[in-house]
Amino acid sequence: MKKWLRNAGIVAGLLLSAAASAEVTLCDRLATHPDDPDRNAAGLEHEEVDLGAAEAACRSAVAADPRRAREHYHLARVLYYGGKIEEGMKELTLAADAVYRQAIFVLGYIYSDGKVKRDDCRAGELFLRGVALEHPWSGFHLVDKALAGRFANCPFKLTDEDLERAMRLAEEHVTLTASGGRVEKLRARLDSQRASAASGAK
């Protein structure tokens, strides 16, 4: 863990944080995700992104200033959508290593959905990092996958307090529109599992 923190610190020193890169670029306008908590533009859903224009803008933004983690994440997003998976994953990993919260979450999501290479334990570690950085959807997916038993064989162990913290993070920061009822249903699942566990312990 200490080695990872040292490496992350080195990368973070090379890449500007979201707060330090407030300028809105064309890449931001064309490739921002609406659920990115560090976005500086309104954001577009997948089907709204003009992949060709966004890729060109984000390549230009990264070339102009390679230190900007957000642009690396945006470039990763459009490359992944465009089927350029390997290059997209490299850009995404770079942004995640630079502690860009949305990149950490998305990398975890990709490892959890199995479309590239399923790795539940790696996904869980990334979601935990996201929760530590107060990324709302990281909290949602940590609880969702934990309730599904996806982390049962992982080296880390989640306590009830860990799950409650993650759940509250999602409840307090995911909007009703973005949730579409998913956060509320997850809360019901978590409470139901707790009630069953308490009943079985009697």
C-alpha cells in the first residue's frame, strides 16, 4: 500500500488535479460525463458524444498539456466508446493513478463488468479508493457488488460500517434523476440482508 501511495504521489505530481485545471476546453465540452463529480462542463451521455470530434479535441488537449488528468480521462472515455480499448485503458489507468476520481470509478466498473477482463477484487479495491475520495457511484457499486457476493474471495474484508458509509455516500450525492430508483432499491437490499443476518443470528 505504501509503495502504491508513493507511485501515485509521483504521478499526481506530474498531472494537474481537477481543481488546478479549471479552464474549460473543447475536450471538456465534448467528452465530459454528466456524473463526473469533478466536471467543469455540463456533460454528455454516451449516445450524445460525437466520437470523432471528441477524440480529436481530447488528443489536442492532452498534447497541449499532458499534465491534465481530466483530459486523459476524457480521452480514455471516447477511445473506449470508439472501440479503441487498449489505448483507452492506458489513458484511463494514467488518470486513475493521478487520483482523478471518475477515472478510478470507471476503471473499477470496467473490471467489474467483465467486458475487457473481469477482476472482482481489483474492481473492489478501486471502488474502495473511490469511496475514500467520496465518489458517489463508487459507493453504490461497492455495496451492489458486495451484496452479490462478488468480493467474497478477495483479500480485503468489508464491515457493516464500510457498507453503510458507502451506501450513505450514494444516497446523499447521487441525484434522483441519475439514480432512477437504483439507489433506493439498493438501500432496501442492504437493509433486507442485514435484517436476515440479524434474524439468523438469534
